[in-house]
Amino acid sequence: MTAVSDSELIDIAIGADRFKARWEMAASPHTCAAFRRLLPYSQKIIHARWSGEACWIPLGAFDLAVGPEHPVTRPDPGQILFYPGGISETEILLPYGSTRFSSVAGELAGNHFLTIVGGLERLAALGREILWHGSRDIRFELARERR
């Protein structure tokens, strides 16, 4: 397992917006370590179909090789979840408002592995922007990697 420091921050770029996030090592150590090995990681983020005020990164059959850890169904804004798959496809969920993590098959529970700690006040406006105007590029990287 790759060591992850609790004090290590992550930069998240969504389009032109920038956020800082912290690892949730106590809640999801295996998810944190596995996701850290992917960094830097880029994808597309779209608005969630079933979960309320949230955006998601659909990952299909992607396997991060982690199971459920501290599963959360009603995350607060900025509490980023990884769903390892099961009754629905693998995904990353980024809530920006009232969220009940769900799919067409019913309620889901994801591993809370990151929490936005910088820029949270801009997250709701960005979520609504994605809702009305479509997907954005998203990139996760260690804060020290950006120069």
C-alpha cells in the first residue's frame, strides 16, 4: 500500500475552478492509498442523474481493487465518495448540496476518501453550472506537484 500522509493535500481542477482537498485516511485508508497511486488523474465530470445535488465521474467497470470502507449514503457538500461497484457501475461522486447517493437500482454507499477544504464556497455554483451547461474536465493531483 502506498503511504498517504494525513497532511498531504490534493489539488482538484474542474474546468477553470480550483479546490483543495484532504485525504480521509481514518475513514478509507485503502481507497486513499489506491487512488493516490493513480495521481495525477484526469477524467470528465457530469451531473448526477439520481443523487440530487451532486456531480459524478462514471467509471464503468474500472476496478480500484478496494471494497467498502466507511460507506456513506448521504454525504455533505465536498465529501467525495468512491463507489467500488456492485449494484451499479464504479464511480466517484462529488456532492455540492443535498445528496442521497443513488442509482437506477436504488441507494448506494460510497467510501468517503476526500473532503474539499479550500474553495467549498464555489462548489454549489459550479455544480449548477455543470447541471445546465454540461460536463467539465476534472484533474486530481498532489498539491506539491503543481508549480
